[in-house]
Amino acid sequence: MWTLQLIFSSFIVWCILVCCAGLLQRLRRRRKARSPERITPGPYADQDPQAPAAIGTDTAAKQAVQTAAAAHPVKFAIVICAHNEEQVLGHILQDLQDMHYPADRYHTFVFADHCTDGTVALARRFPGVTVWEHTEGGRSSKGKVLNDFMPRLLSLPEPFDCITIFDADNQVGPGFLAKFNEAFTAGAAIVTGRRLAQNPYDSLVTQWYTMYWAMVNSMYNLPRYELGLSAMVSGTGFAFRKDLLQNGWYSCSVSEDVEFTFQQNLAGHRVVYVDSAFFYDEQPARFSVMWSQLRRWCTGGIQVCTNYAWDWFSTFTARPSWRLFDIFAGVYLTGLFGLTAICFVLNACIMLRDGQYLLFFVPTLAGYLATILTGYLAARLSGRPARKLAAGILTMPIFYSLLSYISLISMFNHQKTWVKIEHKSSRRKF
């Protein structure tokens, strides 16, 4: 029990150190931006010593990359997986029509999985959109749909450079592809954008999600970008070079995003975070929907932990790096979440039985306050008004307690089927 707690605590300390170091590096870059500029290799370079200068705070480097990106924009294949998304699909398709990017340098593909509403007809009304229908067998998970359609996409004669993945309920800023284009021009292999909640104040659950994604953006992905480590793909709003799929797209878990991140890091490619490429994602507003989604996330994390443990160990021993260790810590932290819940409950029982009330309540209170402070900082860093998220900030420890409990359940009872989340938002962001 103590061994598990020590391992988990070590991972927590590592993540805190990376977060602090990354944010300090961010401040240092901003200060350096006020001094005379130099073109230096930056954190976009993907293990390529010949990669061009990255987009950081250096003005000259920025201008060099932006000029190259504008002269030779990469061509994107934009993939949207959809199952009965008639109510929301039109928003993202319209956003893509309004994109500030050459129209001949991107094309949208809608992978329609067993749609029985007007999703297919709606998508076909938009120019520059190709719809592929999946009607065989039963309804599939997103990972399975990508498994089925990616070979067809890769076999097209049209010379796409990069593939971008979106969900049907997303809404995208007009400069999204331009920012990704700059990142790929600067040498990135995989790029992920800044995920924002589309409905942050609808309920307590949406407030939890809003702060969760703010933490992922500001306290996980951004520090790792600054330190040259790998960010984490989060299911949507990411893109990758087409040549990374020379051996095809393969997903065997219910969390294809975490699995893809792990696969590509093992192959030597890190995920680059672009904070200025933002998009909106509708968050579940009901507790039951949140429970189902967290069950899938936890199950997928555990599947990745078990399926890729040996691959990670053999790769790390052959080519040790901080990037590989960090991605291990991030993914396996999720896998150990449930075990930590067991240890915490057992320790609490022992301390309360022995009358060690102070030893129990002080660390518990400290953890509660630390979680609240983290939520507050995440809200501020993301530009959200903390007062509007006060209820979510004060109850954020409940969210993480639920996540720990769900992780524990998922260790012994995997969620093997994909449960669709209904999207009903009709709000326009752009």
C-alpha cells in the first residue's frame, strides 16, 4: 500500500515540478521578447536538427515561420466523425467555410456512422464537404470509425499533407488552420489546440469540465510545450502529418486520443500545443452523462496502461528521455488513480481507528484547499471570471473524488461499449 502511494506521490510531484518549470519558462520567454531578438531553434522542432526556427516569443523567428507558412500552406484533410448530429454539425461546417485559410488547401470529410436523422443531408449541402457513410454492422465507437475510414482517406490520390480531427459539436475560430499551418511549417509532427468549454455556466457539471480543460490547457499542455515535452491529444482539435500513418491508424481502446498520443511518443514524435489555436467544445451538463464519459476515459486510460506497458519499457530502456518518462507519468497517473483511492480509504480507517485525527484531517484539508487553489488559478489563466465559476471551484475536490472512484470501478469493470453523448447546443460562437 505504501509503495503504491509512494509511486503515485512521485508522479504528482513530477507533474507539479513540470508545471511550475514550464510556467516559469513562459515568463522568461516573455521577458526575453523585450530584448534584441535572435532566431533560435524552438520547441516546435520534432527531433529534427534541420527543423526551421519555432514560433516562440522571438519576433524574427515568428516572422520567418509566418512568411514560409503563408508562401507554402500545408493542405489539410479535416475529419469529423458524426452519429445523428443534425442539431450541431452545421455550426462547425459553417466555421470551416469561414476559415481564414486558402479554400483550396483544405477539404472536409464527414464520417457518418449509422446516421438516421438529417446529418448526412445537412453535410452534403455544404460545398467542399465529402460524406462517407458507415452502415454495416452495429454502431461503432469513434476509434472504430476512424479505423474503418482512415485507410480509405489515405488511399485518395489528392495530396493531403496533414489530417485534422474534430468532433461534430465543436465550433472553431477562423484562424485555427493558419495557426496549425505555422506549427507544421516550423517542424511539428502532431499539433493540438486550446480546448474551451462552449457552455461553461450551464450547470455545476459544466463548471467542473470548464476548469478541468483549463487545467489541461494551462497546467499540463502549455508547460510541456515550453519545456519541449509532449502535450496530450484530447480527442478533438488536433492534427498530424499524414506520413505518420504509414502503417495505418490503429486503435484498440475506448480512448483513441490517449492511445494515439502514446503510440506517437513511442515512435519518437511529440505533441505540440498551440495556445492561440482555440476551439469550443460542448460539455455534458448532466451528472449521468458525465459519469458515462468519465467511465470511458478511465477505462481507456487503463487499457492503454496495460496494452503498452511493455512497449514503453522496451523503448525507454533503449532510448531513455524525459519526454518518454513524462508521457508515462501522465498516462499511468490516471491508471493508478483508483489504487490511490483504495490506499486513501485504508489509511483513513487506520488513522481514525487509532485516534490520529489530526494526522488525518490536516492532510485532507490541505489537499482540499490545494485543489480549490488549482481550480482558481486555472480559471484565471484561461481568462474565465472566477466569480462565475465559484460553485465549481469550491466543489472541484468532489469532481476529483468522483474521478478517483470511477477509476477504481473501471479497473475491475471496463466500459466496453461506446456511449454516445447527446449534443443539443444551438449557440454560435463565431
